[in-house]
Amino acid sequence: MKAIVIGGGIGGACAAIALKRFGIETAVYEAVKEIKPVGAAISIWPNGVKCLNYLGMKDALRELGGNMRFMAYKEYQQGQTMTRFSMDPLIQSVGEQPYPVARAELQSMLLETYGRDQVQFGKRVTHVEESADSVTAWFDDGTSATGDLLIAADGTHSIIRQHVLGYATERRYAGYVNWNGLVEIDESIAPADQWTTFVGEGKRVSLMPVSGNRFYFFFDVPLPKGFPQDRTTVCDDLQGYFAGWAEPVQKLIRQINPETTNRVEIHDIEPFMQLVKGRIALLGDSGHSTTPDIGQGGCAAMEDAVVLANMLQTNSLGIEDALLRYQEKRAYRVKDLVLKARKRCDVTHGKEMAVTEQWYEDLKSETGERILSGMCETILGGPLE
Ligand code: FAD
């Protein structure tokens, strides 16, 4: 059996690693010459960590992961703590800890694990064709690749999605802009072992530790789509949006490097239940594109990879049957994650300001129990116990 994997991001790389571990021949085709992820870092929650453990990256991941033992929300003007609690109950409940990691390092770990030299870079798929017993991907350089199945891990802008669904999907703007990057840890801004989030006015400023004495930071601001802002205006933009916010936030803005700060308009795609067609499977953002509000998009791609490989490995009724079983196992799970993230997004970013204000109030009496139990439920919905 030979699988063609389109896209060498988190989803494609994990799928290729998973299939290779089961002895399935793979070939990975990636559009760009060098992968430059859109975000600086990513939080891998225990459901994603378990998938990477399962795929043989347990020790490598621990080298990259930040030590995130506590979680705290702070009020935006004075920086007073609204709630602070240990993440240990979560870790104890689910049996693994979360690891925030720098994206470039995660990407490197995945490609090294698979074999970077086995990825064909600069191969952009333009269309795919299926026959009764094979599938062919055509690239923009006029070449093609044929296999027994094709895994479309070509991201949120997937061109293969339309072939699978039979219609075009629209990306939905979620109503806010996210700036993110990495900065050296400064404990006068936030403790080194804590996920700290300042909230107010429907905006947020968040810091998470990653390895190498660095914080992953992000700023969210509800804004119309298409504002003419870029790296040259980052500091002025953030100073304007966060005027009057507490001193640690001002300090963070002074310390960030605009050259390496990303600005992303956040989108998702209305969930759909069809993830496969014949010998083609959508995996990762091509099959379920989510806002990052529960930090599960990449974790879900890892889950997809593990489930898909298992379905192919354990099934004897053929590829098309295995892919349908993959769809059956994944469609409800990923729909749930997209909708949960959308709900969180709206509460966090002031879609209805009264609801957001109530959330701020609720945070003041939060012991950690409600927040962690919500996280546990999401995490335990993954494929690995
Ligand atoms: P991608 O990472 O987009 O990879 C797709 C790959 O396919 C790319 O390398 C691309 O070049 C290639 N490609 C595209 N088109 C073609 C083509 N035609 N031919 C060949 N190759 C092609 N998730 C989490 O789990 N935790 C988080 O904390 C988190 N934070 C996030 C923060 C932000 C600001 C954003 C935007 C997302 C966040 N996510 C997070 C989501 C996560 O980044 C995505 O879900 C994840 O990257 C999806 O991986 P993927 O492989 O499906 O897609």
C-alpha cells in the first residue's frame, strides 16, 4: 500500500510518521520550499501529547515543552489576579501534561522524525484524479504522483477539500486579530511556570512558557477584517489598543520584536461531516478549520493521524472501508472541537459584551474546578486514553 501525503505541516507530518511506523509506504509533497508556520508557538494539550508519545516523540517533545504548572487570569487595568490555580488536577485526571512549544521547533522535530530528506518540497498540488484502484495528484510543475490513497493535509486553504465535498467552503472571519511571538522570560511580567492571561474590553494578552527561557505571547483584539497593519506598525498598534492596561502589558509591548511578531486575522470554517471520498481523506485543517480559542487545531490533526493510521492498519476490508471508518470516528469529534472553540471565541472577545463581562465576573470566583473540568472533557474526547 502506498499513501501520498499532501502537505508537510503538523497534520501531514504526523500522518506520514504514523503510516511509516505501520510499514505503509508514504511520499510527502509540500508546496513551499521552506515551511514557515503562521504562529510562533502552539500549546499541545495532553490529547495531542499522547498522540506524539504514541508516534515515538515522547522524549523529544519534553525537550521542547515549557513548564506550565499554573494558570492565572488578571484584570487588565491594575493587573490584579482574578484567579490562579495549579494545573496538577488536570494532569492527574488525564494522565499527561500539556506542552507549549515553539512552532519552528515542533515542525523540525516532526520532519526529523519522519525523515526530512523524504519530503519533496516545492510540490504544489493543483488537482487530484481518482480511478477505481488508485489516486493521482498533479503538481504545478506538470509532474504527478500516484498511490493507493491520498491524505490531504493541505491546511485551511486546502484545494483538495472541494474535490472531496463537491462544493467550495468559505472561511468565516471570527472577528478578532491575533498578534503572536516569542520573548525572553521576564518574571516582572509573569511567572515563568504559569499560563498568564490579562483580560478586559473583550481583548486579551497571554503568556505561556516554552523551552529556552522564552514566553510565547499573544495579543487578541476584536477588529474589522482587512485593516492596513503590518510588522512596521506593530508596537504603535498594540500601544494604542492596550493604552491604560497594567504595567506588565506595557512592558511586554516594549520588549517584543516587531520583526518576528505575527499578525493573524482569525478564521474558521463551518464544520462538515464528510472527511473522505473514495481513496482520499482530509486531515487536519483541511477537514476542520478552527479558531485557536481552545488550542486544539493542531492537537486534532495529531489525533486524525493516529486514528487514520490505525484504521488502515487494523482493517482488512480495503482502503475505502478504512477511510470511512476514519470519517466515522473523527467527524463528530472535530465538529465538536470547532464549535467549542467558536463559542469560547465569542465569550472571550466580546461578541456580546454583557456575556463577556459576566465571564470576567465568574473568573473572580473561579477555583480552577470549572475551567479544568471543561479542559478535561475536551482532552478525554481524544483517541488515546
Ligand atoms: P498547516 O499547518 O497549515 O499545514 C498545511 C501544509 O500544507 C503547509 O505546509 C502548506 O504549505 C501545505 N500546502 C498547502 N497547500 C498545498 C498544496 N496545494 N500542495 C502541497 N502542499 C500544500 N493548535 C493547537 O493545537 N494548539 C494551539 O495552541 C494553537 N494555536 C494556534 C494559534 C494561532 C494564531 C493559529 C492561527 C492556529 C493555532 N492552532 C493551534 C491551530 C494549528 O496551527 C493548526 O490546526 C495546524 O497547524 C493544522 O495543521 P495542518 O497540517 O492541518 O495545516
